[in-house]
Amino acid sequence: MRFLHTADWHVGKKFNGYDLLADQGKILDQITAIALREKVEAVVIAGDLYDRAVPPVEAVALLNQKIQHLNLQEQLPVLAISGNHDSGTRLATGSPWYTQTDFYLHTNLEQAFTPVVLGDTQFFLLPYFEPTAARLYFDEDVRSIQEAMELVIAKIKSAFDPQLRHVLVTHFFVAGSLRSDSETKIEVGGLDSVPAELLADFDYVALGHLHGRNALQHPTIQYSGSPLKFSLSEAHQEKGVFLVDTTAGTRRFIPLVPEHEVRILEASYEELLDPVFYQNQQREDFLQIKLINRGVIPNLMNTLRGIYPRILGLERTAGIERSTEIKQTESQSPEQVMADFFYEMTQEKLTKQQSQWLEDSLGAQNQE
């Protein structure tokens, strides 16, 4: 059984205020192209299809279009679960009819105990859930995700067919994993992790939630990572999907190429404004600027955005060089000292109105 493992699409997400919808549409087209090229028998989406419980209408339209292309037009089975960013109730709308085209979308705990059988593999689709859901389902005093998962996994294993392979698709933080800045922390009662040993009996565990594919190093448990970079901490991550073969017991990472990369660009202000420099840059990328200048530069961000339209932020490699000591010579008036200080800090002269305010302020102090 060959399938594609992906997760954390977060359709509708914004990146530092920038709309990612067009970028997401193109990356989802790449995923479909890979699935067709590799002749997979199914596509797995391990949660967080949307970025918000109530996604914008444009995000809903995009996801509908891409799933329709994948499942109806290309006739590829899709196995998906809701993640912690999704509203399981909203996402489940229409799901009883989806199975007629081999689109399996599980959004509540009870569905996880009925496997989806494709080829030589049983897929158990376990959506994100809170301990309360397990407490109600099992009628036991469940207070943490770990306690809940012990009951859930035991019940799933009771449905194992020994003649078939067993794949778990879920959306949780597995003990030993590493986070990046773009994930929402899942924590209930101080215990948010699932012990890896609980998942040892599955041939493969397709995880969602963490956005880096190397968040966990394990022979059978794998995060696919998000298809796009959603934070600066992911700048050096390579994004992609996993091609999994349960018969051969193999998985292979296939990289994705974003429309706009996330990069850290270190340079001087003069370099950044030099056509010789910026014409050799991918100026449409999402850029974190590291500025090596120490002097005060007026209108800095507006000037840079005119050349680099997707600046995420700007930081100095060294502190701004400023003199905070006000020195007054015998020949200088207090007004002149303050005017000089203002120019040193801003590289701009006081306006007539500012000069008047300064004179009025100093005059009022002299009268007291």
C-alpha cells in the first residue's frame, strides 16, 4: 500500500499579516502532482486542514477546490482527520456522503475505532480530541491526554486484523518531539505528550501538529511537517511530504518548492538599496532583514519595503550607535542643545511647530 503522508495545511493562515492563500493553492497543486506521479493509492492529511475553527470563505473555497480535484477528478482516496486548529463539527459537514468517493474524514473520537481498509492496510483515523471526549466515551475518570490515549490505543488494537498492516493517523505531540514557533501548544493539565511506546504496535504512525519533519526521530513514527513555512524559526527547514509503502516498510521524503521562500538576509543599508545587490536577490521572498549599520536611518522600513515587499521584520546585528549625553557649551542656548540632540537621534531637524513647542516648554520652566 503506497500513500502520501501530509499534514498541517492551515489553509487561510496569514504570515506576519501577509495573505498566504495563493501560495497555499500552488503548494497543494504540487502535492497532487506528486501523488499522481508516484502513483499512490491514497493521500493522508493528518489534521489542521484549516488555520482557524471558523476559516474565511476564501479558505473554504480553496480547500473545497483542491480536495475536489484530488478526490473527484483524479479519483484518489483521501484519508483526513481534524486537528486542534479545525472545528471538528464544522469540518464534518457532509462527511457521511464523502465515503462514497473514498474520502474518509474523521472528526470525532468514536470514528477512530472503525478502521478504513485500503489494500493491505488498516487505517485508524484518530482526530485531535480533548480528555473530556475520552472521559465521556469510556465513562472513566480521564484527566490527561496520556491517560486517554492509553484507553484509545488499547481499543484500536483490539480491532487489528493480523493479516493486514496497521497505520495510525493522528494529531498530537509525541514525547521527545521538538516544536517550532508556529504551532499552537496543546496542553491539558500539564500533560500534553503521548508516549511513543504506546504507538509501538503500528507499522506506521502518520502524525500532524508539529511543523518540522525532523521534530521526532523514530523508525515508525513520523511528522510530515507543514507544506509551507509559517514562522521565521522554520526558515532553514525543508518542507515536503512522505511517500510511505506499508508493504515494503519504507518511507521517502519528497521536497516541495514554495512560491516565496522564507529567508534571513544580512546586509548593510547601502547594499540593500544598491541595484547591483538587490537584482541578484529573490526580492519577493519573505525576508527577515539583519541590518549591519549602527547609525540611525530615517524612514528605514518604508524605503526597504519599496524594494523588498515581503519584509517580516528588521533587526540590527549591533546596537544603534547613539550618544545619550547632552553637552552644552557656554555659547549654546538650551534650545540649540535640544535641537542638536533631536537631530542626532533622528537625523532630522526640528520643524517650526516643534521648535515653538520647545520654546514654549522652556519658557514655562523659566517662569516657575
